[in-house]
Amino acid sequence: MARVELILMPEERGAAVRFTSRDGADQVDVAQSELTFAEQEAINLLRTRRVVTVSQQESDSPLALLLAERGVHFGTIVALRGHERPQGMIVLAEGPNGSARLHPSEENVLVTLAGQISVALEAGQLAGAVRTMSAANDELQRRAFYDPLTQIANRSLFTDTVSKALDRVPNTRRAVATMFIDLDGFKEINDTYGHAVGDKVLSAIATRLRGQIRKFDMAARIGGDEFGILLDGMRHRDDAQAVAGRIVDILREPVQLGEQELIVGGSVGVAVVDDPAELPTPEELLRRADMAMYLAKRQGKDRYVVFDTGARDPLITAATTVMQPTA
């Protein structure tokens, strides 16, 4: 989990004041101490650069010490600039599951935050600067679990939510299903019309997927043009097939972008579990859905396939459960 640290320098030389926001706006740790060697090196570097991303793998960089001091693997550092001298810096520290490089939208959040904090500090509003930092921390935490393009869950949140859904099966005795969805015609659209149009198509598809599930189910972007669906607490395992059929149908409908009508289509793999005695791991359940999706591709695309757990060779037996698209 990322944490945001605000390091302020009331004097160009001397003690620094540190504000660390870990879990939200109501939890801010405050400390005062001299700048470490690594922190001073970072301040010096930020005199000529606004944003610096660093990894502990860069062992020859003094900034790697900045991460080691915080026990994290990755970090992004943003300058706080005053009219006459550096005011300090923002450190976004990422743990071992974090990413070494922020999405541009996340980097923009930090740069905007730095500007707002600098203005507050120039006006002598320290409390306002700390509140701004805490609010930005909440926003960054949210972005850690949601895809910035489509605004639906990302793979990390999806996998975690699948795990929690499986944990409830022994008590609820209700089925859980996952789906892997691969867009059949997306590569051609991206190659022909460019990434800007491709991004609009992905956002439109995400909206359609959300419209086919209940509020407590989940749609996620797994990566690229792959999406995931979690159906939680189903009364009947066949309910998943009904949803999969609707998804195949809505993916077949053209995406209207201005005067352009773009045909995408999709292949869907479905994996269902309803037996508490034979619960797979989250990774296994997702693997089953992924295998079924690839079989749907092999069988001609534009359809869904349900994974058959009783098959000696699941891909062969699953072929008998291929659902053709509706007429």
C-alpha cells in the first residue's frame, strides 16, 4: 500500500518537519528531525527536476537510500518549490506490490498536489497544506485499486474480491462465478483508428459490462483489452450462463463514436464454483475462466464457454458447452 509523506523545510538548513498520511485523512503522523543524506540529495536533485521516480534496484543512486530508509521498493518524489528556495518535497512510497512507475494521471495528481501545497505554504497556511496532502493520499489509495481509464476495478482489487467471495461460500452455500472477457476485434480498431479511439472503446465496453451485473457484483479491467466479471452469491449456477449470454450480445452491438460505428465482439470464459468441499484458490478459479475464454476463441470467437471441472481434459470437454451467439 502506498503512503504519502510531506517533508517541509522551514529553513533551508536545519530540521525538517515530516507529515505522513498512511490510511486516510484522519491519520497523519508528525515528526521533526534533520534531513538525512538521502533526503538532502533528493532535495538537490529536485532543484532541476519536478518529478523523480526511483527503485531500490538502482543501487548506485543515492535516492535508493531514501527508499531503504522507508522499507519500500519504489518511490516517486515531487518538488515543493517556493519563490526563493525549495520548500521541501512529497514522497510517495510504494511497498513490494507497488509499481515502479505511476500512471500519468497519478503523476498529475502529485504534481497538482505539490502546487497546491506550495501555494498554501507561501500563504502561511500549514494546516491547509496538510489537509491537501491527506485528501490526495485518499485519492491515490483509490487509484491503486481502480483502472484510471475505465474507472472500474483493476486486477489487484478484482483478485482480492474474488478471494473474499470464495471465503463466504461455506457459509452462504451460494455459487460464485468469474468470467474472463477478451475483445475479439479490438486490435484491429486500435491499429486502424489509433489509441485515442481504442481508449474510448474500452471505456464504452466497461460501461456496458457494469450494466449487465448487479450492484454487488464486480466488473474489472484485467489489462489491455481483457476484462473480468465476478458474480457473487448466485442462487443457481446457471445464472452465470444467462449473464454470459447477455454480455456476448451487448459486446456484439456496435460502439458509436461520433459518426463511426465500430464492431468489437468478445469471447467469454466462465468458471463457476458452488461446492464448499471443493473450493479452488482464487488463482485457480481465474485460471479456469481464462482457459474457457481461450477455448471460446478457438471455437470461433463471439461466444462463451463454461469450464467443466469434471473433465479429464477440461478444454476438450468444455467444447461441448460452447454457447453459440443468439440469432
